[in-house]
Amino acid sequence: MRVALVNNFFPPRASGSAHLTEGLARHLTERGVEILVVTAAFGDAPLEEERDGYRIVRLPSWSVPKSKLTMRFDVNFAYSPRNHRRMTAALDDFGPDVVHQHGQFFDLTFMSSAYVHRRRIPTVLSVHTRLEHTSPVHDVALRFGDRTLVRWFVDRSHPDVVVMDRPMHDYIVDRYHVPEDRLAPIPVGVEPTRFDRDGTAVRERLGLGDRPVVLSLGHVIPVRNRLALVEAMPALVERCPDVAVVVVGIVYDERFQERARELEVADHLVCTGGVPKDEVPDYLAIATVEAKDLQGYGLGTGSLEVMAAGVPVVASVRPDNFPGITLRSGEDLVLTPLDDPAALADNIARLIEDPELAARVAAGQRRLVDEHFTLEAVTRKHLELYERILARPRT
């Protein structure tokens, strides 16, 4: 079987979808699948390379200026007639049985949609991000583009769509009207074995000593803006006066820092900026508690990695966030209500004050990840999806 993975984001570019795509490429190759990755160029990464038995083709790209519409996130695009020809040539030379697109609103997905439409190649689409905005004006613009342009390309490639959680299922059905028989529930995957580290060096570098640490792992963007966490900090500091809240990730939305100064808790807030992926386990090793997914958007890849590392997670998500799995508060993680700073502070403080509770939650999280969210298990589900698609009569 030959599978082409298409994603604007791929390492060394850091993002949840980039690391998932890289993990799928590696694990599928180990299972005997031939893999081609088509992505956008980033930094000084070579335009073509062989890695772990698969080939990567990077198309020259350009970055969109940071703006409110892009939520100040770095967005790179690769569309040009020349790159369209390059992609077509690379895919034709590879001869994919399946094209797996990652990200529904990027130009490489649009370009590959035109390709699979012409070649009549079965397609899988993984929707990693909902096209939504915290600004009402920008949200209207994004919704319009999502329901028109993006949906047109989705219809054109007629993909089977990977559904990572319940909120994403509802979004896909609402925006793109994908029928249920074209939806495949497959969560994101993580690698639990890479998180056994010692955080002593990080504690020394950040001057944390033996203070309890509330880690918040991931880039700060409007849909993960850390404002809820900062609003809870005054009550948290009152109960745990030496607590440190450590935000690890690039800050694209600075409102939480301004709010921390207003609430006079900025001395308890540490922002490290972005860190290389291989250093993330060192930061997880310093964490007493982790809290990031506090706006009701589901559990991201970063939260699952934290759960795999055995750090108790506090999150504002639905118990049925993942189809077929019920999240139990106090067992699989700690669920906290939306927009309730007092409850959030109490849930974090209880985990800091009660090591037995923290250990029980950490063990339950690890079991949950081992049963459902390892990259090996997720790769197997993707491979089964590819096989089902290829077994269908071609039309």
C-alpha cells in the first residue's frame, strides 16, 4: 500500500498535527506501508529528504503576516502554479493508493483535492482545527469561508473524514455536511515511552527550587488563551502561596499576561516561550499539575502527552469528549466547569495538597492513554481505515 500524507505543518515545524503526521509516517512505514510526505518548507529543512524509510518533499512557502484574523499564529502557504506542478509530479511519481490530507483549510489540502479529483484517488481528511475566532467580526468571515470555499474543496475530494473527538464531530457535520458513513472516529495518538525524564535542570534554569508547578503546555492562541487559568490564580495563590504557573509555548495572545499584572499575580507566572519537542519531557518532569484546555474545545495532543507522562490534568471538557469513552473526573483526569475560577483554583489546589489524589489521577490517565491513545493503536486504526476504503467498489 502507498499512502501520501499531505500537511502544511511537519517537523521541524512544531504543532500537534505536525507531530501526529510524523508519527503516522514512521509507524506506517514500520508496518510495511510506503509513505510520501508532502509539506511546506520551513526554516533550513531540506526540500527533499529520506527519513526513517520514507520520503519527504517540502514545497517552497511564504508566511502570512501575523494579524488578528490569523490569531497572530504563524501560517505558511505554498500555493503557486510552480508548486502545483511540483506536487502533481511528486504524487504521480509516487502513485498513491490513498491520499491523507491533514488540515481542511490549508492550500496544500486544496491543491491535493484538485489532484485526487482528477485522478479519482481515495482520500482521507483529518480535521485538526475548527475554523473559528474569538472576535465576532472575524468569526463571521471565517464561517463564511468555511461553509463556502472550504466545503467546496471537501466536497470535491469526497474524503472519509477522521473525527478526533465529539466537538469535532459536531463541527464537521455542521460545516461540511459529511454523512455519518464517511466519518471515522480516530483520536490523536501519543508515545508514552518518551516521557521518563528528570526535571532538575529545568527547575534550576527557571529558578523554581522545590515550588509546586502548574504547567500549561502549548502555544498561547485565542482558543487556548490561558485567561481562565490566570483568573483562578488569586484564589490558588492564597491557598498555595509558593505555587508557580509555567506556560511553555509561543505566546501569540498576550492578554493573559496583562490580566496577571492586573490581578497582581504576575510574580507567580513564568513564560518560557517555545521549546524543542525533545525538551518537552524535561518540562513535564517539573509539573505537579497541568492545565491548558479550559475553554471547552476538547483535549489537545499536548494534554494527552501530559496524561501519558503521569502528570494530573485539569480540563474543561465533556465527559463524552471521545466517542465510546467516558472520562471520569478524579479517575481519568479532573474535570472542571467552564468559566468558574473558584472551582478551577480548588481543583488545582486539591491536587497540589493531596499527593494520593494526584497519584491516583496520574495512574488512571496513564491507563487511559495506554488503552486508547498510543500512537501504535492510532496507527492501526488508520491502517484499517485505509484498507476499508480500498476495499470499496471504485466509482
